[in-house]
Amino acid sequence: MYSSYNRKETTMANRLELTWYGKNEPIRIEPRLLIENTELSNSDKDSDTENMLIHGDNLLALKALEKDYAGQVKCIYIDPPYNTGSAFEHYDDNLEHSQWLDLMKPRLELLRGLLREDGSIWISIDDDEQAYLKVLCDEIFGRRSFVASVVWQKRTSPDMRASFSTGHEYVLIYARNMEWFKESVNRLPLSKETAKNYKNPDNDPRGPWTSTDCTAQAGHGTPSQFYTLTTPGGRVIELPDSLCWRFTKERMIEEIWLGKDGKGVPRKKTYLADSLGVVPWTWWSNKEVGHNQEAKKENNVLFGSSNAFATPKPERLIERIISIASNKGDLILDSFLGSGTTAAVAHKMGRRYIGIEMGEHAYTHCKVRLDKVIAGEDQGGITKSADWHGGGGYRFYELAPTLINTDVFGEY
């Protein structure tokens, strides 16, 4: 069996581990330098830019970044190959999975070392490798560092050509340090639809508000939540033994709503002005963060339909991730940059970024896209919502040639 859960005796305790063919074979990562290609850099509008676009093997590039950027990255997003068979068509199924895991493991280990203590990594993946990737990430980042598995609704309707249509993908999230991550993670801003729920029927001077239930299950209450409530109008309200008040008596009196006639069920006022935003949850609909067709349309506008990237992500999806995981000025990294979506979104959102792409897409897509963003010529994606009008810059880097010589037999 190419892959299994294997209990290994350790000095501390038995440990559950994912194993596969070739996992423990040593990997030599050749040290390389990053050399700026000034002819391809775009820094005329920002000579002090720290943004980096790197062309080259991402394993070598990540190793090259290690010296200067260890512990510096706030948010990593990667969209690695999903291992659906096309990338490994010359291998049987067992070796296919082993090849994919061999691809991911050393890169994830290097990425972990680049994260800040309050940083996080977000990984797009589908059902083909999601389960294996989750166990691998548990091993590299630690199970206690697992934050969530987001389900992204990538389609708008079923694929009628399929026997069972897949409508979603996942985004696995791991923190470098869970406690630090909890302190720094951002809430999402209220949507326009949610904000419409805040009204002011009683002309409250504190502005629009919405109301929530004031009761809770008695088993979760503290002594300060059990009391008889007397309303400002003199009505006495006692709860059944199975319930308690959600708030203390003092807070209830200040912020209670009893309906226009003062005789309704007590409700707690929550003011729009005091809203801290919405706690992120794990269901991301295409209405909120976009879908595959939206991403393809964005690419078609940027590159033309004949030159569009095959599997792009919508800018709104990346915007959601960056919004939750970082703040302006923070460093974002994507080592599978593809068509440059992460770098473009980070640029528009005022983040610093490092993007790595090994293929010709670094020239034909990533550079072209970022040049349009800087020139203010990219009017799609999140440009309007981010109020982006152009500016900034980046530096283009290539990996230095190898310094290792081999003979005709491949020996060093």
C-alpha cells in the first residue's frame, strides 16, 4: 500500500503519521541567490518597493528567501496543483499520490518557517487530495494549529455532463501559533444586506440598531444571569427554570427593547455604530466571494480568451482571505502564483507581497497583470471596491544559475 496511517514508536508517545513511497528519502535543496532583473522590474512609481515577483522553481526560491524572510510573512496563500491526474499522467495511481506528496512536503516545511508567529497559511484544494493534505499539514504545522476548513462554492449551477457534479473546493487554514493567530485575526465587514437589518424605529440617539434574543439555556448561566426583570413600565418578567437572562440586570435595563408598545418580549439592542464586524465562518458562497466563471472572465479581460489561465481564482476569494489574515503593510506570499491573482489583490489592498511562479506565466501573466495594476489599467476584480487607481511597484527576480558542476554520469 503506497499510503497508510502508521503507528510509530517515539520517545514521547505513539504518533499517527501519513507515510508514502519516498517520504523519508533525503531532499537536497541547492542554495541559490535571487538576482534582480532590472529590465523586468517595475519600480518607477515606487523606487522603495519591497514587492517581489520571482521566476523560478518555488522550492529553490523559498530556500533562497529563508535567510532574510524567516518569521516575516503574515499570510501565505497557495493554490497548488490538485493532482487530478493530468499532471502525472505517465504514472500509476499509487505513484501519482506519492509524487504529489513529495512535491508538497518540503515546500510546506519551508513555508512554515517563513510565517510570523501570528501568521497563517491558506491552501486551496479539492477532494482529490484534501484528506491527504489535511493529515500532512497536521504533521508539519501541528493538529493544534488547525484553524478551519473553508468550503468555497465554486460553481453557480451543477455540471450536467457529470454523473455527480462537484460544486465546491476547500481552503485549509493553519496558524503558526494558534493563540497569537486568535489575537490578530480580523472580522469581516458587515455586508450591505446585513447593514440593512439595522433600523431605528424608536429614534434612539445612538443610531440604527438590531435586536437579539435576551435568554439563554440555564445550564450555561452564572448567578448574575438569574433574576426577575422589572421593565421601565413596571411589568415584571420571570423566566422558566430552564432559561436565564443572557446579560446582567444592569445591562438589560440599559439596552432592552420591548416593542413599540412596551409590552413585547425583551430583546437586546445591538447598535450599528458598535459593530465589530462578522466572525468568519466556514461556508463561503459564490455570491460573497465569486466563482470559477467570474475568475475566468477576469482573466479573459486581462489576457484575452486565447491566452487566459486555465484555473484562476476570483479576486474576491483572495480578497476575503487577505482581509481576514492580514492588515495593510503586512507581507503576503504565494509560491504557486499562476496568473498572479494573489499579488494583484495584495497590491490593490495595500499589502507587501512575494509571488513565485516557475513557468512562463511569470512573464506572460504575472508581470503583465501587475503592470496593468500599477498603471491603473486593470479595472476588473476588486479594483472598484478597493478604490484602486494605480501606483506602487515591484522588483522582478530570477534564480541565479547553479554553482554545482556534474560529470556526464550526473555525479557531483
